[in-house]
Amino acid sequence: MNFLRGVMGGPSAGPQPSGAETIQKLCDRVASSTLLDDRRDAVRALKSLSKKYRLEVGIQAMEHLIHVLQTDRSDSEIIGYALDTLYNVISNDLEEEEQEENLPKQVDNLGSQFTEIFIKQQENVTLLLTLVEEFDFHVRWPGVKLLTSLLKQQGPQVQQIILVSPMGVSRLMDLLADSREVIRNDGVLLLQQLTKSNAAIQKIVAFENAFERLLDIITEEGNSDGGIVVEDCLLLLQNLLKNNNSNQNFFKEGSYIQRMKPWFEVGDDNCGWSAQKVTNLHLMLQLVRVLVSPTNPPGATSSCQKAMFHCGLLQQLCTILMATGVPADILTETINTVSEVIRGCQMNQDYFASVNAPSNPPRPAIVVLLMSMVNERQPFVLRCAVLYCFQCFLYKNQKGQGEIVSTLLPSTIDATGSSVSAGQLLCGGLFSTDSLSNWCAAVALAHALQENATLKEQLLRVQLATSIGNPPVSLLQQCTNILSQGDKIDRRGSKVQTRVGLLMLLCTWLSNCSIAVTHFLHNPANVPFLTGQIAENLGEEEQLVQGLCALLLGISIYYNDNSLENYRKEKLKQLIEKRIGRENFIEKLGFISKHELYSRAAQKPQPSFSSPDHMMFDHEFTKLVKELEGVISKAIYKSSEEDKKEEEVKKTLEQHDNIVTHYKKVIREQDQELEELKQRINTLTSQNEQLQATVTQQVSQIQQHKDQYNLLKVQLGKDTQHHNSHSDTFQMNGIQVEEVSKLKEELEEWKNKHELLQVQLREKDSMIEKLKSSQLEMGTTEQSSQTSKSGGLEHNSELQELEMLRSQIQLQSAEISKLQMENQKLQVMNTAADPVSGGSGATAVNSSELEGRLQQEIRELKSEVKALSEEKESLKQHLDSSSSTVAILQDEKSKLQQEVAESKKEQDDLLVLLADQDQKLSALKIKLKDLGVPVEDEDDIESGDQADEDEDGDEEEQD
């Protein structure tokens, strides 16, 4: 511990050891100590010395520190000290005290050298990735800082190691989900360094849901009002999206563009913008530009532009554009952003043309921007941004070009002068005394004519009033006049700039427009001015003007239609040969493409110049120079015969092109007709298929109706035959309801009578039993003595009972005869109800009525069959009701027949019982006769009167 006190600066008895010796002793202690506490204290001491003795610690302790990381992972404290020490050694972030001292310049290379030593063994980086996964704050945070420092020093090498490491990038992505903001924020810085200039890692990070997490962080931090964390996230998003088409498409497909709209929701109170907010909003605008950059593939740019319009992002940017109190650099970047969002997208360009500034009266945003462009008091970068916006608005926008040129034509100029048009502003800037305004207006007007021969011809009609009393001058003539005056006009700024702008406008105007060339050559002063400018030996600044004059003269030759006799192609070539010389002309023409400013302008569409003096060339004009430089050089060296041949070839080609164009038009029309006919054929085919399906369906329905009609007809025929043999109680669909109820009532009556008969039969059975018992008693009296008087009295009582029995038998016989008569009536009714029996007169009447009704229904069915689908439902209902009624009545008929059969059976049983009773009565009569009792036969008592007489006779005999 005395040793450690000496290391840490405590009092010691001997002399103080040097820093290198102390570090060596600490390294030995780290390597040899068996106690973890000793090693931890030694590493802590190395950490404290690593900032002051960076070189010594790095050389002597790096290997021991790496060994600690490998072996002592269980102790988070010593791991944290080791990581901090390595970070101090590798990082180039010096403290203020060290910066004040005169340290050698080699210190800047120390970090790179130590990083190279550390990553020489790839296992060290893999070990560091494993430590970063630890949740312990004292391990994870220094690990993140160390890995970030390694990427800063040796980015490509460390990126490659992480890329080949299993799940290396994915493990680092987890840092964005850490709940501790310090680690999360440093994780963002780590991913910034990791994704620099490495498309493979950028794709992996993007597909690890980086966009979602970063946008969530930006939203949580307050969007543009957030702190430096928002700035770091935006820088990381730029790394992921810039020049990476795959990630840009993933960003668009993931609907992340829609989440950018809240970034630009700026309130009405735009005063007091903080520096961080300006930085954040500037980066947000740059991120939008990354998605719609002209260097991106056209398809990807177009899809992003449309998405920005549909989600309202373009509208939000235009709101910032027209707002007041917005800082100048934010306004400039917003103009550049809007420019690229609308560039080449017709939908966005149309919307931008409709935007009005919040003024009284409202003015179009284009007019307000052009006012800023031609105003020399505005900042230079803002004027460049407005020019870029105007160029992007006209890029591939013939509609917008026509609207701008139309404001210059005589028929559309506002006579009252109450409002300023875009054309008036461009003319005002073109002829002002500010050279920068001249150049910007000339380039803007040239973009209005870009690749539009119709507008080039229309612009020849523009007339300008130069001064009172003088006739108006055409715009073309006025441009050449200003060009010829040159240095005579006192201008602010570069005089070369004005002439360069006018020459670019004239070259664009005359290219591919023979009529404009004729108008230009019609002024006799133009050709001598051009030849004089080209022939002179001027300074280096004027060489650019000479080259542009040579280009303009070459365009006048190449696109000359020889309509002017004095300025035919051949005469102009002879003039060049005599006044300038062909080689000199070609050399002067080559000054343009050899100029440094030309190379800068050819790189990208946006006009970005370090100073107004460097504003010479336009990007679109450089394309025109590349296209015309070679053909003009060839045209100068061609002879008259070659020109004639070329003209003939041109005429032939024009005729051929006209023929081809005509046939293309015819083919296009025929294609349209074919498409229309195909559509009609498809429509008719579909209609035919529908009609065939309908016909097939109707045929099947007709067949079904026919089958139903035939079945019904057959059924009705059967019913007719059945009812012709029926009684008058049956009609078409069975038995009438009233007659059925009558039959039921009669059947109930018969049932009741039958029950009464059964009761009577039971009574008769009981009486017969009594007779049997009396007969037995009579037998016993016959065997006994017949002398006593008491026996005579008993015999008299028996005789009285016999008489009573006889009277009862007579009553029963009368009732039996009555029942027989009723049974005969029932049989008659049963035979009337039987379908086998013949009908009566009433049956014939009902059958005739039935036939009439059947004929009427047959006629109705025929009409229903003709109506087909209209009467289908009613026919089905009628058929169903008929069949159900027939089924119900047939059931009732079968029940009635069953009941009649049962009644017959009961009657038969009753007759059998009556026959038995008759036999019993006859047997009793025989016994009575054997006993000596006189009994009369049934034949003697057939009528009521005869029965009464017999009864009187019997009484007299008994008396």
C-alpha cells in the first residue's frame, strides 16, 4: 500500500519515481497480483495516469488491460477501469489543460497507432462487442465510448471486423433501446461512426428497425425544438439514407415520410429561434432533400415526391416559405428543399404554381420569389436558391413554361399595371444595372425556353418600349443591343457576367429553332459583332465571352435554313475563314468546356457558387454545349457540296421523319381504335356470355315449367277421372268441407248409438244370467214334492217373472229391428261414399261443374306457362297448395274409410251378438216348452198390434 500511496502522490521517504517507472510497476502489479483488489487498484491507478502519460500507458499497459478484459469479466469495476484507460489512450480528445501545453504534433497520430495495435487482433473487437452487451452501466458506457473512438481512428477496418462478427451490428442496435439516456445518446454517436460510407452496414442497421427507433427518439425529444440528441439522430438518418437507394426505398415503403411532416409545423410566432432549433431544422430539410435529390434514380425520386405531396409535407414547406420571421439560412434551405420536391413532378409543380403569398392583394409565390431574385439587396445565397427553385419549377414542365412566356406576350400583359407578372420581373432583371440580376434573369428565361420550340417562336413576338417616341423593339433585338454595347453601360458587379448570361440566353433561344436564327441574322449588326469579338485577342476573362460568341455564331450556321441570301451557311463559313480562321474559331469554341467554372456547373443542377463572380454557367447550358460543340466543329469544316448533300440528307430525313411521324400517328390512332374495338369486343363478349347464361337459365326454367305443367295436367286428369266416379260429396281437390263435417257428425252419432247398444247388450246378458239362475231353481222345484201350497205360490211368481222377461225380449227384438234398419241405412250411405259404386243425378251435376272448373284452371295454367318467369312463383304456390290440400283430404278420406270399416266390423260383431242372443232365447223357449210353459214364436209377433193381442191372450190364459 506504501507503493500505491507513492503512485497516487502520497508522501514517501525516498525519491519520487518517474512516470514510466511507475507505469511499469503498475503493469507488473496487474500482471502478477493474485488478489483481485490489488489488480483493481493498479488498473485504477493506470486510468488516472493515462491522460497525462498517454504514450507510456499505451505502450506498456495495453496488453495487460486487454488481458484483464478477457480474464476478469466477473468484476464490473475493474472492467470499467480498463475500458476507461483504453479510451483515454486511444481517443484524441484532449483536455483543455493539455491543449494549452505545447504537445508534439505526433499526439494526433497516437490514437490511430494505438487503434491499429488494438484491432490487429480481431478478437479484441469481438470481445469489446460482447462487453457492450452487458447491462451494467460501468461496463456498457465505457465500452460504447471505446468502440466509438476506435471507429473514429480506423473506421473502415473496424467496420469490416464488426460486419463479419456474428450479430455484431444487431448487438449495437440494442443500445438505442437502452432506458439510460446517456448510453442511448452515445449509442447514436457510435452508429454514426459505424454507418459512415458503408452501404452494407447501413442496410443492416436500417433493417434492424433503426428508422422507427430514431424517429421515436426525435418525437420524444420535441422534434425541431429538441436538443443535440435530435441533431445526432438526424445525422445518423442522413448517413443511412444518403446515396443508399435500398434504404431510401425502405424508408418510403415504411411510411416514414409521413412522420416527417410534424417536424415542419412552425408556429406563428417565429421570433427568437434558438441556434439548436435552426441547426435541427436545417438538418431536417437536408434529410428531405436526400430523399428527392436529382442524383437519385428518377423512379425513386418521383415516388418520394408524390408521397410528400399526399402526406402534406410539401404544403407544410410552402407554409414556411411564405411565413414571416423565419431565419435567412432556414428560408434559403427551405427554398432549395421545395425546389427539389417539385423538380420534374407535374403534380407538385402545379400545386406550387397555385400557392399564394399572404399579402394584400395575394400574389403568387413564384412572383414573390422572383422579386427577391432580381432584388440586389437580398443575400446572394437566397437569390441563388430562388433561381434554383424557378429552374426546378420549369424542369420538364411545358405548362409552366407556357404560363411564364404568356406573361410576356402582348395579349396577356396587364394594361392597368396593378399587378406585376413574372415576365415583367424577368425583363426588369434582364435590363437592370445589376449584373447578377442580369445573369439570373437571363438563365431563368432560358429555362422557360428549354426544349420548347413553340415558345421560342412565340417569344419572338415580344415587343419592348425602350423610350418615349421611339418604336418598340423586339426582345431578341434588345438583348443583342445590350450585348453589343458591352462596357458602355455602367453596371454593378462583373460586366462579363451580364454578357455571359445574355449569350447563354441567345444560344438556348436559337438552338433548334430556324425561325429565331433567321430573326437574329436579319439584324445586320449581329454577325459583324460576333466575328469581331471572336477575332480579337482579349484577356483571360474575355476568352469566355469569345467562346460563347463562337458558339452563338456556330448555332447560327448549324440551324440556318438559308432563307436569307446574304447569310447563307456557305457565306457565313467563308466569313469565318477570312475574318477568324477555322482553327482559331474551333480553339475559341473550346474555351467554354475548358473553363473551370464550366466543370463545376456541370456537376449538379443546383447553382452553388462561393461568390457572385463565380456565377457564370448554368447546369442545363453545359448539356447544350456538350451536344452542340462537336456538331458545330464538323459543320465549320464541311464544304459547300457536303452542305448541299447534308441539306439533301436533312430534307430526306425530314421527309422521312414526317412520313414516319405520319405513320406513327396513323399507327397510334389505329392502336387507339384497336384498343377501343378490343374493349367493345370484350364488353360484347361479356354481354353475350351473360345473355347466354340468361337464355340457358330461362330454357331450364321453361323446361321446369313444362314438366310441372305436364305433371299437373296428368294429376288433374287423374283427379277428373276419380271425381267422375265419385259421389256428389267430392269435388276437384277432394271432399267438400261441409259434407266431411256432416259425415263426421253422423259417424259420431253412430258411435253413440253403438255404445248404447253395447250397454243394452250388457243388460240383456245380465238378464240372461238371471234366467239361467231361475231355470236352475225351477229344476230343483220339479224334483221336490209338488203337493205343498207354498210350492204353488213360488210357481206363480216364476210365471210372473217369465212374463216380464218375455215383454223385455219383445222390446229388445223391436230395438234390434230398429237397429237393423239403421244399419241398412248406414250401409246405403257407405256404398254411396264408396268410389266403386255408381253415382246419382246429383253426382252427374257436380261432375259437370267439376269439369267446368277443371277446364277453367287448365286455361289459367296455359296462360301461366306462357308468362314463364312472371307467373312462376304463383304457379309454384298454387301447385304446392293443391298438392298439400289433396294430401290432407286424402288422409282424411283414408281415415273416414277406416272409421267406416271399423263401424262395419262393430256392426258385424253386434249382429253376431244378436244372433247369439236369439239362439239363447230360442233355447230358453225350448226349455220353457219342455217345462210346459206355452211360448209363442217370433212369427206370431211381427207387428205391434199383434204383439198386444198376444199379450192380452196370454194374460187371460194365465188368469
